[in-house]
Amino acid sequence: MADMHTYIQHYKRGLEYFAGGHYEQALISLKKAIVQFPDFPDAYFLISRIYEEMERFADAISIYEKLLNLSPNDIEIRCSYAKTLLKAGEEKKGVHVLKKALRMNKHDPIARMELIHYYFKQKNRLRKALSLADAGIKLLPEYVPFYTVAGDILRKQKKFLKAQDYYETALELDSGYDPAKRGLNATIRAMENPQDAKGDRSSEDESREELIVAAGLYSSGHYDQAIIRLLDLKDRPGIKREASMLLGRAFARKGLYKRAHDVLLLFTKDHAPDLMVLYNLGLAANRMGRYEEAIRYLGEALKRDDEFQEALIEMGVACQMIGENAAAKDYFVRALKNDRNDPRPYAHLARMAYDRGDRAKVKEFLKRAIECNPNTPEIPLVRGYIIVKEERYDEAIPHLQKCLDMSHDHFEAHKLLGHARLQLGDEIGALECFKAAASLNPADQEIEHILGTLAAYDTP
């Protein structure tokens, strides 16, 4: 039972690292799980997903093939394998795998939808795509996506009345299904304006339409759904720039700052960064404990807009963390002049007041921050910092954990939590915190030293 508990812990840790975009750390944990349980399909599946996101398609394909030996009847694995083959350019083999999956279970919609989408992208295979969709409708008459994709195919063939019928049937089954709503609206526009419908919609036009959907999800706060779509769109011709920018911002909104940093840094190699890219790079660098880097990006952002509220606050944080307290205070005060109801400057000023020994100001600033918004992650971070400094380590842990729940990639919170757990004798828990912090900022020498002293507690 102990071994089972250990390999599951390794898997869960790998899952957490993967969610935060810490791929190398995730792979280490997942491979440890496999060492203890060589036939653990969930671990293999997650490894293949990581390789796929890293665009190491040959490695992903190899893992999928091992998985199929373990679970030869798993349709989801077979379809993921096929999708990776298609991405790797092995189209003939990918289509063969999807067809085999469909023969294994003609009622499963996953393989059918993947084949439909594949044929839909081929100019001369629209009839094949429609035939698959119609067959799917006969087998699963309640499955709304089949009606919608059939409408999309017919709309591409300019058979607008038939397309309208499919979209309307889809909406009768599910009145809130957005793809059917969009398809129906586009069909009606095409029928009302025949001149606009004469030219074929290019793949770039279709990608841009999908990007608009992803942007709508981002704007409405559905960041997880936006991220899923944007991961697929970020390499599409014609929309790479916009999709990559939006993906980086979506990761930042989710508190996955390492993933935001990686996406936006790659973006700057091919495109000139705008104000929001510079700000989000600065924000991500701050949360990852890379304060000098943050200052470079935020300084450039403030050159373009010297009253940009978010950049003022983050510049204050970066200056505070490198000991430039006078400059930090100036940035926080400037931010408060813009918006006296922003809780973040008050929280950071409370920390500065504590470091000066001004208890009255600490209480005043924290009170103001809570009155503005008690749910901002800076409040539990500052409280955790103060309580750690006062050596009440067990009381600090809930505050720091609350900050991490809201902001997963927060270097300072991981570091403070590691110190608290270490002082409480929880070396294994402390090790995990410091490893998480080191994955965000490998150059931090204090953490490097601590990890060296805790090496004996690292599980093999």
C-alpha cells in the first residue's frame, strides 16, 4: 500500500507541475511514478501530452504506442495518438488509426469528429466529411456537434438552405450551443448578401473566426476554454501573432506565470511587443522572482504609458523586492493617485511599513486593502510574510497557501511557505516548496543552497 501511495503522489505532483507549465519537473515526477508502477497508463498518457505540447512529436508518438500496448481498446488514447501523427505530418498513418478506432466503436463520436475535421480541411473531401457527419447523426441523433459540423460543411459548399436546416436542428437540441449560433448567423448573412459569399472562405478566414471565439471566451473570463482553443490556434498562419499574445495573457490571468512567460518570450523573437505584452512579461517575471528582468520589461511599458496602473504596481513590487524601497514607495503612491480603491498598493505598503517597524501603519494599510477587496492574493501573501518573520510558522501556512491557490506560480509565496514548513520540521513539504520556487527562478542562490541541504529527503 505504501508503494501505491508513493506512485500516486508522484503522479499528482506531475499533474500539478504540468498544469503550471513546468514540463521538465512534471516529467521527472511522472517517470518516478512509472518506475514504481511500470504499467500506469495515466502517467504515460500525461507524459505523451507533455511531449505534444513541447512539440516533441516523435517522443509523444513513442509513448502513445506503449500506451496502446497497455490499453489496446481505449478509443481516447487511439484518437490522441492519431492527432499527434497528423501534427507530425504522418497523415496517412493518422487517418488509418482514426478509421480503425471508428471500426472498433462506430458509436463513439471522438474518432468520427476527428476524421470529419481532417476531411473538412481537404478541399476535395467535403463530401466524405458530410457523409461521416450524416452517418454519425443516424447513430447518435442527440449529439449536437454532428449537426453543426454538417452545417459548416454545407456552408462551405454554399448550400445555405441545407446548412440552415442543420444549424436549426442543432439549436433545437441545445439552444445555447455557440458554434451552431455562429454558423446560423454566418449562413443568414451569406444568404442576405450573396456578393459577400461568392468567394471561398480561406483557411485563414476560418482561423480568424475561431480566434474571435477564443477572444470572446477570454473576455468573458472562461480562461481554461480559451487556452484550449488558443493552444491549437497559436501556430495557424495569419493569426499567430494575435493568438500567441492572447494565449500568454490567458495563462497570466490563470496565475500560470511560467507558461505566460514562455509563450510571450517566444512571441518577442518574431514580433515587436506591444504595451500589454511588455506588461505581462514584467508581471510574469515578478511572480517568478526574476525582479531585474521584470524591471526591464515594466520600464519599457511605462515609457509608452507612464500612468499605466498595472505596470506602476508591478514596478513597485520589483523595486521593493530588490531593496529599492524609496522607488517602490513612489510607484505605489503614483498608483494610488490613479485609483485609491486598488487594494494592491496598500498591501505592499503594509509590508514596507512592517519592515520599518511601524505597526500602526501596517494595521492601517492592511485595513484599507481589505476594505477595497479582501480577495486579492497580495493580502494573504503579506500576512504570511509578516507571520513568518514573527516565527509563528504554523499560522503563516494557511495565508501563504491561500495566495498560491489564487496564484499558482508565485515565487515569493513558495519560498516563504518552504521556510515555514522547514521550521516546523516538515522537510519533505519544504523540499517541494523550494523545488517549485527553483523551477520559477533557478538562479536564486539561497534556494539552491537549501535544496542542497535537503537533498537527502528527495525521493528516488
